[in-house]
Amino acid sequence: MKFQIQPNQKLPRNYYFCTCGAITQTFLGLHLTTSLVLSRRPRDDGTGPSAPHHQELEFSWRIVLATVIGFLGSACGTVGGVGGGGIFVPMLTLLLGFDTKSAAALSKCMIMGASASSVWYNLRVPHPCREVPILDYDLALLFQPMLMLGITLGVSLSVVFPYWLITVLIIILFMGTSSRSFFKAILMWKEETMLKKSMKEVPVNSRGELVIDTVYEPLVPKEEKTAFEIFKFNLNLKRIMVLFLVWFVFLLLQVFKASEFSNILNDLVACTPVYWVLNLIQFPVALAVFGYEVVKLYKESKKRKLEGNPESVCEADIQWTATNLIFCAFCGILGGTVGGLLGSGGGFILGPLLLEIGVIPQVASATATFVMMFSSSLSVVEFYLLKRFPMPYALYLMSVSILAGFWGQCFIRKLIAILKRASIIVFILSGVIFASALTMGVIGIEKSIRMIHNHEFMGFLDFCSSQ
């Protein structure tokens, strides 16, 4: 077994600032919907106006505190591969006074900015132990279509499920995944400790990488790659275009379903034939991309098995049998549905799931953030078209998240290089999910108690009339 931890490479001093500017310009026009738990009703909870709360951006202790929380939440969220929406929405609601709809929209802006900058950073980082891209495009193509399909289903169901039930699901799911990730991090920490103790001297190759369980160093030194060569190696334009095509199809369908565009379809109404056609079109699109990747993984895995090659097709350390592929499809749809129902966007499901199937922490974080960039940008575009957030706040908080995505990755990579422990990423993942469970759980319980006190309806709503 060969296991390496790649320390952070030195980059030009103006790299972070130039890159932040490029990403800000690239994603400035994006913004759209999957609506979060708290924005699932056509009206607010009664404590604010029903229309989006558009307030002016003014300097105060609240905006300073929100900046600090947003920076730390974005940095930790992107490193863990979960986004951090469970932290942003309570922060925007309680600290800055936004209504729940605007808070959900601004949260998606922050997640998109942080994930985009994190992906851009990861594209310039080599894989820690193999000559493959650090972004696993096979897993991204396998999970992204089903995840987005599940998010669409979850968002539709979020208007039907009672608020107290969503709160219970938040607590159960987040506490479960957080606990599972925490125990996995402890196990990884113990394994790393045993490996470090078993070595009298830590072998380091020519690039300064820590190499564990390596019998020998190659006689011919490994050719060093420049930052641009690493970037080109990590960038797979063909796979990215397929992912973008799925993203674009889902975007068009969501735009046509939006109320502001109902005049194009002669006042689109829920549960009408046109409404169901637009919803059902998403299934063949997602299943086609998923089916293509399933066939590819199955054939390659079978071919390598016949040749006696034990190397995995992708980062996942599982056998790509029909049973496992069906299980991955189920997990993708279930994760997306729960994510759409709870408003988490699926990152809280995908990150732990990748770790469970054997993906190393660095690749799991990079791949989950990569997939999350597509789902969050889809939400941002729709929210922008629906004018759900004030642009000054969106640009400011997105800029904070972009910087946090870069510096969070930089800091964690340096910390991993010093401590020689990749399990730090899993500890951060567990901590972010646990913090989200506390914040969203407390707010959900408080709102449910208020609804009971006000004698509001606490049962399931009708699907067609609630859309």
C-alpha cells in the first residue's frame, strides 16, 4: 500500500487575488433554486415580510461578525466537502435579520462561491498518491445526475412535509452522519498513528511528499510538474462538458417552472399535464448520464478483473458489480431527496458517502465540492431570476466565501503536511455537520413550538395546491 500526503505547493503571491477576481467575474451572473428548509412556504413565518428582505449593506458589528462566521464556515465547509448551508442560514436570519427566503438564497451564493474557488484551487494540486486527477470524474458523473434528480424531488416534497417532521429529519440525519464521520476520523487517526510508529525514519521523496509503506524509491527521479501542467492534467474537458450539459438541462426546466416565466407556458399550474411533462423530462436525462457511467465502470471493472489487475477503476475501493451500482443509484437519489427536503443541497450526504465507499479524504473533499458547485450554482441562477436576494450582500458574502475557499484549502494542506494526518479533513467534515445539526435543529424546534403556540396547521399539506 502506498499512501502519500502532498504538502501545499508554493504559488505566486498574486495568484490568490487574480484567481478570486476571475472566479468572481465568471460566477457573477449566476443565481437560482432548490429552496431551503426554511424557505419552503409561500409565505414567511410571520415574523417578517412575505417579500424578500432587501436591506442596504452597512458597516456594523453585525456585518463584521457575519463576515468572520461566513469565512470560517466557508473554509471548513469546502474542506469537508459539505458546503456549510446549515451554518449560513441561521447566521443570516438571526444575525443580519434577513427573512428565510433571502437567507436561503444568500446561503446558496456563499456555497457556490466557496465551492467554485475550492475547485479552482484543487485543479492546481496533484493527487496525493496516484498519477490520476485529484477530481474523480467517474464518481462525479455517477452521483451528480442522481443527486440533482433527488434534489428536485426533495424540493417538491418540502412543501408537503410538516415543519416539525423536517426538523426531526434534520436532527436524526445530521447527528447520524456526524457521528459516523467522527468515529471514522478516530479510526483513521489511530491507523495513521500506528503507521507513523512503525517507521523509524519517515521516507520523503524528491517532491517532499510523505510516503508510507513504500519499499523503495525509484532509481529514476519522478519528473516534476509545473502548476500549469498539473492544472491541464486535472482538467478533463470532455467530462466537464457532460456534467455541464446535465446542469444546463435541469436549469432550463427549472426556469420554465418558475412563476415569473409562467406566461411563456400560459400560466403553468402545478399538477397540469405540462407541469408533469417538465418534471418527468428530468428522469431520462439523469438516467441516461447515470446509465452511461454505470456501463463504463462495469465494463472496465470486469475487464481488469479478467486481466488480474487489482487496481480500482476509480477512487472508490469497492467492486463495481450490478448490486453495488444499484446501491450507488439509490444512495444518490436518496441523498439528493433528503438534501432537497432539508435544503442542504446534498453535500451533507455525498461527502460522508464517498468516505464510506473507500475514497481517501483529499479526493472525497475535492470531488464532493466539485459536484456541489453544480447543484449550488443551479440554485443561485434561479434565485437570481426570482430576485430573492439583495445584490450588494450577495457580492460581498460571495467574495468572502471565495477567499475562504482558497485560504481554507491552503491552511488545511499545510496543517496536513505538518501533522502528517489526512484524517483532519474527516474531523472537519464531522464538525461542520454537527454544528449544522445544532443550529438548524434549535431554530427548527423554536419555530415548531411557536407554530404550536399560535395553533397553526401541523399536518401534511396537499401537493398540488402547495406548489
